[in-house]
Amino acid sequence: MSWYIYLPIAHQSVFLPLVLGSGFVVGLLSGLFGVGGGFLMTPLLIMIGIPPTVAAASDSNQIVAASASGTYAHYRLGNVDFKMGLYLLAGGVIGGTGGVQLIKLLRQAGDADFVIQITYVVMLGVVGGYMLVESLQSLKASNAPAPAAPAPAKESAYSRLLGSLPFQTNFDKSGIVLSPAVPLFLGALVGILAAIMGVGGGFIMVPVMVYLLRMPMHVVVGTSLFQVLFTCVDVTIMQAWSNHTVDFILALILLLGSTIGAQVGARLSSKLKADQLKVLLACVVVLVMVKMLVSLLLTPSSLLSIHGGH
Amino acid sequence: MKRNAIIPLLAAMLLAVICGPAPAAEPPALCVPAEVKLDVQPPALTIGTFYSGQSARLVGELEEGQEVALELKGPSENASFDLKGKVGPFWMNRGLVQVENAPTLYILLLPAQTPPEAELESLGLGMTHLKGGVKVVSPGQDPEQIFAKFLEFKKASGLYQQRSGAVTYAPAGQGRRAFYADFDFPSSLAAGQCQVVATVFENGAVLGRLEKTYVVEDGPFLALVKGLALDRALLFGVLCVLIALVTGAVMGVVFKGGKGGH
């Protein structure tokens, strides 16, 4: 038996263990942090020679499996806030639809790709940098001896704003009380960004849930996966239907690796402290930012690339 | 209903095998020089599930003193590319270019005494000669430069090859000599009808060309998947999602260990 397998839509033969291993690593990140992993997997697939359009579409297909597997694992651990997830999802659909139209306008206006890629790098840098500093400080504080009598925390303007919004609802699983308008609005915002940047948005959604919705980290991971699952079901069907770019064989190999990785990730996630998880995720986000920055600065091996994809 | 739809596809995947060779296509003859013969081994190529490139050999016979160059051309296609350029310190997509009517595959096998590039072009051979049949649409860009970049791109993927010394001649006997040339089909090959062309030349002048059709086809399983993806795209998308969900759920159950549900 050959270690290579031929992909009928990509028209490309690939080394089976390499694709299986890539799926496992991305699945592990997915289960660990609640991100889809598209921001990592799609460039990886392009690097091994898969056309960008096929890489992006097939990746969405494998994320369906990884996020289904991860959502189920987190559900069993009691880490999915379905109510919050549905509000975020509804917002994401509205924002995503608007974002697609926005990107069309940007492209008509001129060199949108430049704006998008720079925005991407800046956002990853800001989000990753902030998470890294904040979670490292938090880790340090938790290791230090506890003060005799902690000073009462002063309520921030943001907290007062959240409290003043109408229709305050109890999100039991997350242990917070919020107006549904907040997850709807933030979901829409992430949807717009995800549509503009051409990714699922999990790595933006997770910091939004942690810092703006103030959900506990373990619930964030499961809830984010639940939302990613629906986004990628939609993307897979649309890509297969409109563009014929889903390579099922590629997706099948990736998902075999990623579903196992997602399960391992979910178990690891329950064994790590929230701050440790945040530090690790921040490192991944910063690494992706550095990788993107380097790819923008180094002369590419070929000045032509197949049109399409992210 | 859903299960009925998934099971045949899963079964087909599990039973996927590399299929046997298909019958060779009828060779049409064009300007055939007297007594020139050409054959391809294997006579046809089937891309199976585990295809990762394939060695092949072109064999033939011609008169003593004559030279031969062998070409393998894939079907023509139109392709769109993003062209990268520098904006300040950053490399960005700076425009869309189209390369029309270029062969998907081009392999040129030459004898040891390879004519220089200019002579190759006058013989109607080589990548520079291909340019004549290709249309480059590149607003604001020099088509010559874009075509050169296109060749680099294709060579890097192994789809365009030019090899000197690839044609080996046997010792001549009775005024004739046999020749052969080994080559590898690249791993990034797509199914389609290729042309094998033997150009016979002597003292820098073409004596004639012999052309044959060579069929590259998908094996049954790959053909099934491709057929579904292209002809029943919506069903295919839904099946992909269902299979992914089932796999995710099965893995969830398989991994259901010490940690209980709540």
C-alpha cells in the first residue's frame, strides 16, 4: 500500500501521514481552545500544494467533524452554554452576511487585499499581545500568596453599561446575567470581521467571550466550538454547491486526524487552569501573527499563485 | 434515508482500489515520416486512489541518422492567477492575470545532443514555442514576463518538464535504430486526453511528426466522487457534512472513557 493518496478535486497526490498529522494538531488546538483552526490549517494545506480554494473549502468540512467531536466532548463535561451560543450564532449570521457585502464594496473600491491582510496582522497582534500580558499577570497573581483582605473591586464603566441594558437574561451555564443584545451585537461584529478576513472567526470569538462577555474560560471553549460547528456546516454546503471546491477525500483524512485531536484537546483543556489555557492560546495567536507578518515581508517563491481562497 | 445515502459512499471509499489499465486510444497519424514508430508504455494511465506519480516509457524506431524529440501535452485550460507585487515593505496581491489555452501538462524529452533553445523553437518545440498558442491577459503587466512567471510556476509543480539526454538510441542495424525515453507523470496530474508527439529531425530540419492520443483517466472511485462533486453538488455538500458529523460523533463515543456525562 502506498503512503500517498490522490485528491480528486485538488488533482494532487499527498503524503497521508503528513495530512493526518496536520489534522491531529489542528484538532488538538480546536479541542483545547475552542477555535476552528482554519487560520492555521488553510495555510498549512496551501504550503503542501493544495490550491487555496480547495484548501479553504475542505478545511471547513473537516472543522465540522472536529467541532462536532469537540462540542460533544465539552457537552459531556458540562462546558457548553447553548443559550449564549445561539445568540452569538444569530448575530454571527447577520454580521457574516453584511460582511460579505462589505468585502465586495471594498474590493470594488481598490486594493482591499492590502487592507485586509494588514488588519489581520494588527488584530492578531493586539488580541494575542493583550491576552498574553493579561493572562501572564493573572498567572503570576494566582501564584503569589493571597492578601489578607482583598480590596472591593470598583465597578468599571463597561460593567455599568452592561448592567443598564434592557432584557437582562440569566445565562446559567456561564453564570452571568446579560442583555441578549450584547451577544447578538458582538456575534455580528465577529461575523463581519470573519467574513472580511475569510476565516471562521473562532480565534476572535474566544477573546470576545472571555473579555467582553466575561464567560468562564472552560465554558467559552465548548460554546465557541458549538458556534463554529454551525458556521462551518453552512460554509461547506455553500462551497460544495457554488464552487465545487470541497475535496471530500482531503476532508476525510483531515477529519480522522482532527476528531482524535479534538478529543485529546478537550481532555487536556479540562486539566489546565483557565490562565494556562489563555497563555497557550495567546502564544498560538501571536505565532500566527508573526508567521503572517514574515510571509508578507519575505519574497515569495513564486510571484504567481492560483487565484482564490483566503 | 440519510443512512441510505451515506452507506454506498462509505462502502465505495472502503472498497476503493486502483483499477486496471484502460484500452489504448486509436493513434491518428499526422505527417508521418516513413517507417517511424512510436508507442507508450503503459498504453493508458488510470489515476487510482493511491496514485502518486507514474513512471512511463516512450519507445519507437526511426531511420539511422535521424533524431527525435518527444512531447507529451495535456489538454488546454484557462487559469487565473494572483500576481504578487511589493507595496512598501509588504508583498501583496497586486492584480489578477489570466493564462488562456495553455496545456495542463507539457513534458519535452530530448536526445543527448540537444539543439539550442532558438533552434528548438524553430523546430516547433519547447516551452518558448508554447507561448505562440497561449494568450496572456494581464492588464498593466508585460505578458512576456507573466508568461515567464507562469512557466516557473508550472515547472515548480512538475507539470512542465524539459529534459535533455532523455532519449536513448539503440545501436543501429539495417539502417534503422530504436529509441526510448523514460519519464514520470507528476503526482499533480489531472485526468484528460493527452497528445504524444514525436518530432523527427535531421540537421536542424523537421522531417515530420507522429502524433498519438494518450488517455489519462480517473479510477472508478475517484470518478464517483468527482461526478458527485460536479454533477450533484448540493447533495455532495450535504453528504460531506453528514459524514463529518457522523465521524465526529463516532469519535466522541469512541473516546467516551472515564469522564461521565452530566
